[in-house]
Amino acid sequence: MTGATAEEIAGRELETATQEFASIVATHRPQIFRFLLASTRDTDLAETLTQECFLKAHRNWASFRGDSSAMTWLMRIAINLQKDHWRNRRMQFWRQTQTHAVDLDEASEWLPSGESSAEQKLLAQEQVKRVWQSVKGLSERQRTVFLLRYVEEQELSEIARATGLSEGTVKAHLSRAVGRVRAEVGGKR
Amino acid sequence: MNFRDQYAGKPEGLEAQVEMRESEALDAEFEQALRNFRSSVHAWSEAAYNRPRTAAKTVRQRSWRLAAGWALGCLLVAGSVSGGVFEHHHRQELARIAAARAAEQQKQVAAQRAREEEDLLAKVDSDVSRQVPSAMEPLAQLMAEDESK
């Protein structure tokens, strides 16, 4: 009788956890995908890393204590996966010589349909291209911090938790990144 | 007309104002660029996220490419190994044939030499037997005379 009850409780807990995780996936998957897409500029790779991120999160779901938000926790996994990917790629460069990342022109083509005139659209496209160019030249850490701040619009404290850096270090990286982007965007007027 | 042109020839105190307004304009442009960048990434991500998935096809294509690469690699390795073995075998065969030919030639030379020696010996033999009479001939004549008597 007691055994059956324990089994029932365990079953219910498992079901609740599964539902919770499904809701987490539904809520945060687009955002994780967007961050990875902006970091890699490769749709297939972003898709693969997003899946790996949620697979890893599912495996470790029981160990998630809720110290930070689920989004921060997932973002931390995504950042680590992306880091591992580039590290492996550097080590095993001979395995895959060509990158599938789209070029900057293609990445800059995407604009919301809000721009009124063709001239405005062209100007916006040019600005986006310059930002992409400078983001490409940033170090891995600067790029991550920059994208989290200006694409994902995260607070500095959230970025610090997601990257595992102190807030001061995040500020320093962000300041350098913004300086470089500003020089690129403002310097070529 | 930019701010600098607007304030050209004005007292120096305005310089700072000009710079500030230029900096503000730059900030505004930078802010706009960042906004456009954010909107662009969001639009791209949304489109990519909602696109029809072709992952399985891509994986299959990649695995086909991988399999074809492996097959080609194996074929090259097998080809070079079998080529090497064939070459080695071919060389051994040539060496064996050359050795057999040399042995055959030596045998022929030896046989020829033996034949020549034999002929020479026979010639010497016949010459010697013609010059020297039989040692028993006088005795045979005496015996023939005794019988006739």
C-alpha cells in the first residue's frame, strides 16, 4: 500500500517535472536559438546547438535549484556549448574545412518591414552591416556580452550570471565592445 | 549643413556646444544602428525558427558525403596497396625469369663445352690410334705362320 503510494507520488512528480520542462522549452527555445544564431550566423549550427542545450538541460533538470532564472541557466548552458563548439573546431579544423555561416550581406538583409522609404531601408541595411562587421571582429567574450546586452536586452547582473563573470568584468568587456562598434558605425559616415 | 558649419565664426564658447551636439548626433545614430541591428537579428531569427525543417535531409546528405569520402579513401588505400603488392610480385617474377634464363644459358654453354671437349678427345684418340701399330701384331703374325706350317 505504502509502496504503491510512493510510486504514485514519484509518477506524479515526474509528470509535473516533464510538464514544467516542456513549458520552459516552449518559452525559452526561440530566445536561445536567436542568441546562438547571432553568435554563429549559421542556421543549422544554431539549431543543433539549441537542441543540444535543451537535451543537456533536460538531463540536468533535477539539479536545477532555481538560484537564477531558468533563462539565465539555459543561457549559461548555451554559452558553454558554443564555446566548446569553437574549441573543438579549432582543434579539429581538418574535419570540416568550410564554414556554413552566412556572409554579412546576407545577414544584413533581414529588416523589419517598418522602414517607410527605400532610402531609409538602405540606410538601415548599411548600419546593420557595419554592426555585423564590428561584431565579427570582437573577441568571443566581448561578442557574447554585446549580443546579450543589445540583442537579448539583458541586465548586466543577468549577463554576469549567465557568463559566470563578475559584473565589473562584464562592464569592461561591454565597454570595449561598444567602443569598437561605435567606431565602426560612426567612423564610416 | 552640419553643426560645425552652423556655428562657424561664432565665439569659442560655442565650440563645446557644437562638440556636444555632434556627440549627441553620433549617439543618436549609434542608438539607431543598435536598434536596427536588434530588429534585424530578431526578424532573421524568427524567420529561421519558423522555416520548414530540413535537418534530416541535410544529415543524410552529410552522411552520404561522409560515406562517399570514406569509400573513396578506402578505394585509394586498397588501390595503392594492391598496386604495391602487384609491383613487388611482378619484380619477383621478372627476377625469377631472368635467373632461369641465365641458368639455361649457363647449362647450354656447359653442354657446348663438354661436347667440344668430347670431340677433341675423340679426334686425339683416333689420331693416336692411326699412328701407333698394334703392339700384339708381330706376335699374331708369328702365330699365323706356325699354324700354316
